[in-house]
Amino acid sequence: MASSGLTQVGERFRERFTELLPEIQERWPQVAHEALTNTRGSFDEVVAVIAAQTGRTSAVVQEQLLEFMDALKEVDREKRRLIVGALLMGTALVLLTGALLVAHAALVIVLVEGAALDWLTAFLVVGAIDLVLAGLLLRIGGQLLKGPYLPETAAGISRTTRTLLGR
């Protein structure tokens, strides 16, 4: 059972090795970049290289590498949460727009004919209803996107924003 768990860790480590490499080099700057890349992402080999070049025990190195992997999983979860929140907000706004276009016509006609309002007053009433509904949906979506954010996520959002704005 433990061997199977280590095999899965090794596979996940190899898949994420390029993402982990900068963190590994920041944590252990004395370890040669070439020595790390020569491991081709083998968890056991990376542990051995770091332990040999830093004088730390393999168990300590292994634990720290596992912590790096856990941090990457947390970043992934946070990205998914933000994407889902943004998609829900976007979907809500599209649905709200479509529904309001249909409802506008019916409501304006009801207000003009049934409540004896003039056309301008009927449109103003419908506009006020739109503002209340849009505010409610934006509030719910905003709660889903509410922080706090991991530093990596905040940096990613900043980079994306700068890219989109051309800065």
C-alpha cells in the first residue's frame, strides 16, 4: 500500500516537475540546475541529489518536496474556484439579460395597459427592477470571488490583468 502511494507521488511529481523546479532551486540554491534537470523529474533521484548536495537527510528533503506539491494542489483548487465563480457570474448576467429582454416587453405593456401608466413611467419602473436584480446577482457572484487569495494566485491575476490591459 505504501509502495503504491509512493509510486503515485512519483508520477505526480514527474508531471509537475517543471512547475516545481523554480521552487526547488529557490529553496536549495546550492543545488546545481543541471543536476536537477538530469533527474528528468524522478522524485527519488531529486531527493537524492538535493540530500547529497545540501547535507540534509532524504527524509527531510522528501517532506519538503511533498509540501511543495501540496502547495501546488492548493493553487489549483483556488484557480478552479475563481474560474467557476467567474463563469457563474457571466452565465447569470447572460441569462438575466435574455430574460429581462423578454420580460421588458411584457411588463411595459402590462404597466401601460393595466396600470394606466404612460410609456416613459413604465420604462423607468422596468429599469429600476433591472438595477435591483443585477445588483443582487453581482453581489452573489462577488462573494464567490472574494479572497483571501494565495500569493501565487494574486501574482497570476496581476500578470493576467497587466497582459489584458497591455501594460
